[in-house]
Amino acid sequence: PVLVVDYGAQYAQLIARRVREARIYSEVVPHTATVEDLIARDPAAIILSGGPSSVYADGAPSLDAALLAAGIPVFGMCYGFQAMAAALGGTVARTGLREYGQTTMRRDGPHSTLFHGQPREQSVWMSHGDSVSVAPEGMTVTATTAGAPVAAFEDDVRRLYGVQWHPEVVHSTFGQEVLENFLYSGAGLAPDWDAASVIDEQVEAIRATVGDKRVLCALSGGVDSSVAAALVHKAVGDRLTCVFVDHGLLREGEAEAVEREFVASTGVHLVVVDARERFLTALAGVRDPEEKRKIIGREFIRVFEQAARDVVGEAAAEGHPVEFLVQGTLYPDVVESGGGTGTANIKSHHNVGGLPDDLQFALVEPLRDLFKDEVRKVGLELGVPEAIVWRQPFPGPGLGIRIVGEVTAENLATLRAADQIARHELTAAGLDRTIWQCPVVLLADVRSVGVQGDGRTYGHPIVLRPVSSEDAMTADWTRLPYDVLATISTRITNEVDGVNRVTLDVTSKPPGTIEWE
Ligand code: XMP
């Protein structure tokens, strides 16, 4: 892999994604990894990320010069660039000139590997207080900016490169080209990592891990569990059993997409548990959001546990132990929990999601090396239906927390109808990829007066909550075109019984959350 050493800012994951966009596999490693750790991973190249420190500050993460002498191509960015300069005997100083944001860089000298094929001036994204004032010996300075006399250096012999700015952000106009020049020309790597190669690798890894044992998977209808299941199915075929708990809280068509389209396109062996009545009964009379969540979570575990026992029991009766459970863990979770250095697919025995002690499985996590967009590509390559691959984030408790008031069959039917119209119109307007997610909420406990035909109505409002976000931690309300809003409003009030008003939520997060409950 290309290893991205994380110097503690938010940039490392983004760099890894950019490397993967160049179709080369990349992973993030903490800056505390030793040179021996790094070399043991046999990296094709190393990238040193930006970070918040000054290289001379107390406790600043340091760079061991031995790493730069190991014959591995290295590319330093921002802090990584300065750390390289310091480790190689250059000078990093406070020039008194801070540069932040968009800056113009000018190429210097006749030859450059990094900037080959690019204009002599480019707009780059800077964020630094310190600057390299004297380049290390053997390094050719290939770019300058107003605030940084040494804005880039290169050494084709040792294959060491660095830039003062952030090529990974979109504001650096030729950022991706600079990175690709490093990867392809500087490090001599070939772009051959793609969805098909991920599938081949994972299939092999899953087979090696699972052997002739059986695997269980809880399918939710979301992207991650579906793609994970499809991948494991490709590896072990009918030794995988998927359990889909239909809790009746999915949107129109979603349960069917799992039950029919997913099975038809992947051939997965699926056990569907129809628990709709059970969930409705458990939720009867409940209005408090947290209580709803608790009930839905508890019932889900109970139903899944029973189904798992049945599957495990049947397989055992045939002499086939079920020892593994599929989990759709993604790479950002792995990095955030500090496990970015491992390539292992399997954590040792581990109790999952509240299952009882006597039902224990080892985990199979075939997506733990992937970002969300890569999971989607793998899903499409595996033939997972687009409706599932491109599904927006959807909360586990489903429509249960999009009804302000009691979750009844009638309220669910009303919300489903309104949601289906909103989704249809947003898709028709080509807005799916602009919106992070658009909860549609039924205010079942609120009524307002309206007039329709000749009569007075006393119905419920529907709230549209379209948001734009990167990661759901913060969000802004999406400025939808008025004509699209008008169509959705007209259709919902005309077509959905009991709804006489459509409102738009124009609150960012914070202070609002994305969901209403
Ligand atoms: P909030 O409403 O907290 O939502 O801004 C952030 C993201 O999390 C989803 N969400 C949930 N997902 N169980 C889930 O699995 C939940 O109880 C839950 N509540 C919110 C929400 O859809 C958004 O993507």
C-alpha cells in the first residue's frame, strides 16, 4: 500500500482517498508508528500529511530521518513537508508571513516531476505559519509563493518530494495531478486498484478466514450490510445465510427491494422474518423518541437472536457450525477507533450488538478497508441493485422516529405515501446526489385547519428536511429549487389523505439535528 502518515489533522483520510482515486491502494497510519513498523508494511510509497503543529514546538510529532533513507519514495505535504525539511538538515523558520487559503504558486527551475505537464502558475491551498527557509542539501526547489521561498522541493535520485500546500483539497487546482505525478512518475506506481481487484482480494481473504464454516449476516436494507453480504456470498455461496428483520418501519418499496431485487441479483440465501405486527404492538402508545429507539433496538435484537438461533441450530443439526457474523464496518470507523494499521479481516471472538453470551461469532468485515464511495463501486460491480447502492443514510429505527407522535399502521401509511412522493420528485429533478439525506416527517400530534374542495379540513403537516452534509456530524439545509418544492407540496396535499400542509425545515445542524426525533 501507499501509507499516509497521519500528523493529526483532518487531512490524512482525505489524502488516502485521493490516492485511491488515482487507483492505488492506500491506508492511513498514525505518526507514532516507528520506521520499523512502516517498513514492515512494505509500502510502495509514503505520504506525510499536514498537521496542526510547528515542527519546533514541544512534543511536535517528529520524523525519523531513517525513513527518508530507506529507499522508499516519500511525499511530504504541509507539516509533512516541513518535517522532511527539518529531518534532512534544512531550515524551518517563522518568516512572520502566515499564508492561509488560496495562494498562487510559481514554478521554479527547468525540470519538475511533480509539476510536469502543468501551468507555471497554479492556485494552491495554504495553511501554514512556519516556512522552509533553506532547502536541505540535494533538494531542488521547484516552486515558490509570496510567503514561502521554498514552497516545493524534489529529489528524483532519492525519490523524495514535498510541497508546502495541501494538494489533497479541491481548492488546489492541480492537486490531484501533482499527487498523481508523484505516484506514477516519482514512485513509479501503476494505477491498477479498482472495484474488481478489491473484490478478488476480499473473496480470497474471506475464503481463507471462513474455511468450510458457515456465516450469518443481518441484512438491514442499507448499502453497507447489502454490499458486505454480496461480497461474502461471492466468496462462500450458500454457506452464507442472511436474516432480514422486516420491522415495518422501512420506506415504500425498501423491504421489497431487499426481499426480491437483492436476492434476485445476488442469489443470496435470505431468511425474512416478518415482525411488523410485533413492532407495532411494542410501540403502541409510545410517543417519547428515546423510548421508541430503545423499544425498536430491543425488539430487533430479540427477533434477530431467535432467527440466528434457528439458523445456527439447523446448520448444527446438519453438522455445520455457524461461526462467523458479517459486519459492514467501513474504513473511517476503523481509522477513528485507532485500528488503521491492521489489515486483519477478523477480530477475535467478540460479542456483537447485544447478542447473548451463548451466541458468539467471530466477525467478517469485508468492507473495513473501504470508504463509502468505494463500497458503492464494489456494490455496483457485484450487481447489487442501484436502489440499494445509492440509498441515502437511513436510521436504524426507520420511520419510527419520523412520526412525531404515535407509531401506528395508519400513521406509517400516511408517512410512507408522502415520503414516496418527495423521493420520487427529488430523483426526477436530479437532486439525489446533491442531497445528503431528506427525512420526511409526519407531525401526527399536530393538526391545522385547511380548505380543500368546498370543505374545511383539519389535517396533519408533513415536514421536508433536506440536508447537505459530509458526514452527518454537521449539516446545512439544502436550498432546493422552489419549483421542485412546489411540485412536492402540491402532490402530497392532493394525494395523501390526512395531510393538508407541507412545510420546509430551514435549520442547520447544529442547532437542529437531522432527524426530528
Ligand atoms: P441526527 O438526527 O442525530 O442524525 O442529526 C445524524 C445521522 O444519524 C442518523 N440517525 C440514526 N441512525 N439510529 C441510526 O442508525 C438512530 O437512532 C439514528 N438517529 C439518527 C440520521 O439519519 C443521520 O444520518
